[in-house]
Amino acid sequence: MIRVEITDKRKQAFCRWLVSRGAELLAPSTAYEIARFRCADGVSVVAATAKGDLYFAGNGYHIWDCYLKGSAWRAFTKNKRKNKKGRSRLMTTVALRDGENCFYCHNPLHEDRSLEHLLSITFGGSNHLANLVLAHRECNEAAGNKSVREKLQIHIDNLGERHGGYH
Ligand SMILES: [Zn+2]
């Protein structure tokens, strides 16, 4: 039995986390419920007795555990799938524009292709086509969070090598 002191602050923090992960909060049916919420696999409950013994319904235990561990849990996976589909559509669009070669090494991509953001998302780069190129996963990772200028330089340097050098 897990025993914790459930303060209002803690309840609110858990509820905020649930909402941030896409769960739909429902009205608690007893005063002991810390949170009652709906996610992809139905309704779950995390509750505590007056003594602080936690009990769970639905997928509550697993979700509470994810919360404590800070794991990547999402209430619904629908968006993820949609994103995946959107991503493959973007890749096709970029491939039509740029061809099926890696932006960095210029070798054919085949199955090993990933979307590279010239201006990294972490630097505020967007998913706009103008910011996207295709690259091998490895080449993409090697470029990491380099600046746009450095990335273009890799592109140009390798282009030179490939065509026997323009220097
Ligand atoms: Zn490559």
C-alpha cells in the first residue's frame, strides 16, 4: 500500500499534469478522489483515504506512476498518430521539391530518411516547408543543433566533394 500525504497543492499539481497530457478531468464522485479523469483507455481514478492510503481504479496506478517518474504519458495517442501521418506527408512534399537525396551527404535516402529542421525547433524553428530538408537519420543527428549557416556549409562542402570539388 502506498501512503502519501495528499495536500490540495499536490492534488492541483497532479490535475494540472493530467490536463497538460490531454486527459479530460471529471467531477470526483467522492471526497477521497484526488482525480477522476478520462483518457484513451477509459475512466481512471486516483484516490486516497483519510489516512493517506492511495487506491486506484482503471489505469490510475500506472498513470500515477508515470506522473511521479515524469515519464512520457499521453492521455490520448490520437494526436501522435496524426502527427506521424502529417510528418510522412511533409517528407513526401520535401522529397518532391528536393529529390530523394540527403541534404548533408547527397547520397540517396531510401528508407532512412528524416525531416531535418534547418533552424532547430529548440531555436524557434518551425515546421514550415522553407525550414525543412530531408536527411539520413545519422547525418541529421550529426548536424545536431548547429547553426543554419554551419548546416548549409556541410551541404555545400559535401556537394563540392561529390562533384570533384569546385574550389
Ligand atoms: Zn546523409
